[in-house]
Amino acid sequence: MKNSSILLSILSLCIICCFACKPDKLEPISADKAAPGPVIKPTFSGLPGAAEIYYTLPDDQNLSYVRAEFEINGVKKEAKSSFYKRSVTVEGFGDTTEHVITLYAVSRSEVPSTPVQIKVRPLPPAIWGVYKSLLVEEAFGGLQVDFTNPDKGKIVVGTLLWNPQQREWRNINNFYYGLDSGSFTIRGLTSVKQLFGIFIKDRWGNVTDTFKKELTPIYEEELNKANFIDIRKKFPIPQLPPLPKSGAKVAEPTNLSSWPFANMFNGIIGNEGFHTTENKDVPIWIPIDLKVKAKLSRYRIWQRQSDYIFNHGNPHEWEIWGTNTPNDVNSWVKFDHRVMEKPSALPLGQKTTEDIDNAAAGEEYEFPLSAPAVRYIAWKHIDSWAAINGTIGHFHLSEMSIWGQIIN
């Protein structure tokens, strides 16, 4: 009897497994083969590279969605909209000519209605608004491209360099964007006159003409940071409002023993670098002797990595000042003021892959072209990520690089 019960249990389990392992079969959710009525009185509104088609739905309880069929450059496309909506969007057009759209009301059993056609005329694609806004100028080590994207289309801004020997364009950069404006700089180019081309492309493959311009990248070189000297205790530093102790010299915090000043310029990026002692009055001034006089062009900083990115003593807000006469406290000139932006904008302690990648690549900032050539600069640390708007804190940074034109 006991064996019979065991066998019965095993048999029942096998039957359950057989049913459980039976492959799913995708079928219409209704067996009703009747076609729904067609959509009624369609109209449209032109959009950039697209059109919104409005209609009245048939009074049919079996209606599932509306399908729009059309062609772009001979390729068949379709768009769908559920019965909860009264419109469908067709997009991807690269021109402003008329396009025929065929509309079907589709039942729950995937039976289409009789077709209804409408001619739509889209507005110019978003890429052309971006193209017309292009501002391309020479920059240190390359060129800078600024643009607006009023329709907030998802675009690619491609940059080309003409090769006169091979008589062909070479792609040197692709910049992806979807906000209302953008700017990027291409570096590492030789300081000779060259022909550049800029084009805009969208996710459907529509592309603008190529904007062409001859430019001569402004010469720059990376300063030899192995020569940089810590002069925190050698010269006076500027003290300007709104410092809590305006007019009085703020004692510069010493380094943690294993985090010396030179580590900020040793080419190693990671969970190490320069680190001041903690709980000091801010702002913290860190004056540096570059050992050469230079017209500064840009700088790149790398946060202390690992769990410390956008956290702890990594800089959040700062200024950079410069002078050639560090003995004169009134000679310092403010070159730059920055507030670091976290790509994800998540709260302190939370980060995304984009945040991690951004910190690993380093954040780059430009000096104004109007800034004079100097030998001495000072980093004015206003606050860190863990003490935003605080009056005490500390500073650490894994690495810093500086570029410019050496004057002597």
C-alpha cells in the first residue's frame, strides 16, 4: 500500500511536469475573427521629422490598437497606439514632403479593419535646427563645437578631418546628445591649418550636409607636473569676502602622512593622491609654483576613486587663482570658478556606472582666454562633496594635469 502511494505520487508529479513543460504558444487573446470598423476622420499635426495623427476610434469592444503603416526611403515602417489613445505618432522622416500613411484598427484577435489613408507633411527634422545653430571655433589643441538642439532630438554630432593626401574625410569624433544645447572640444590636434567638417545625424539615419571650416588649433602642451612645487607655507595668500575669517591668514592644513602633495602629480589615478588633514577651516588655499610662466588653457582633475567618488573630501566647489608676484597678496587674480556636477544627480553615497566612468576619465575644465600668463596658481577649495556649504572640511584629489603655452 505504501509503495502504491509512492508510485501514485511519482506519476502525479510526472503529469504535472509534462503540463508545466508544455511550450507556450503565442496566440491572439480573442477568437473573434470579425474585423473592427476603421478609424474615422483622421487629421494630423506636423512635428520635426514626424507627424501626430489624430482620429476617432470605432465603437467596437474587440478593438486592441491602431497600426500606422508607411515608407521611408523605400523601407516599410509601422507605428502602433493602444485603444486608450486617440492618436499615433509616425516619425523618422528626413524631409518635409507629403507622405502617405495607412491606418488600420486592429482587433484583439489581430484582425485589421479596412485601411484608411491620410497624407501628412512633417516639419524639418531636428537635425537641421542643430545644423543651423553650429558654432565652430579654434581651441587650444583642437576645436570647440557649440550648438543648440531646440527640439531636443536624440542626435549625433560627427566631426571630420580632411586628409589632403588621400583626398577623403576621416571621422575623429562622435558626440551623442539629447538635451536642448551642447558643447564639446576636440583635443590633441597639431597647430596647423586644417579643414574640418561637422554633420548631424539622427537615430533614423537622416543626416545633414557637412558644415566645413578651416581652422588652426591653438598650440598647447602639458606642463611638466613633476616640477610643480608646494608653496603653501612660503607666500601669503589672498583672503577675500565672503570668507568667515576675511582679512586673516587661514592656516593651511598639513598632509596626511601617506598622502603627500607630490602624489597629486605623479600620474597615478586611483584610491590615492594628495590629502590634507581633516576638520579645517574652509576655504583651503593650495598655492603651487608651476616653475614656468604659461598662458594656461585647461586642466583635468581625477577624483580619489573607489567608494570616494563624488563623496568625502573630493572637491565639489572651488576656484583657481593666478599671479606672478606671490609676495604681493593683492596681486592674485581669479581665473576660474567651478561646481562639479554629478552625472546621475543621485544623493550622496549613491552612484551609477556613468558616475564611475566619468570619475575614471577625469573632469576637464578650461581657463578663460582673457587670463594672463602666470607662474603661480592657487587652488581655493570651497567645499567637498561630503561637506557642501560647510565651514570646515578637508580636501583630497588623486591627480591633476595642466595645459598651456609656455612663455619662458
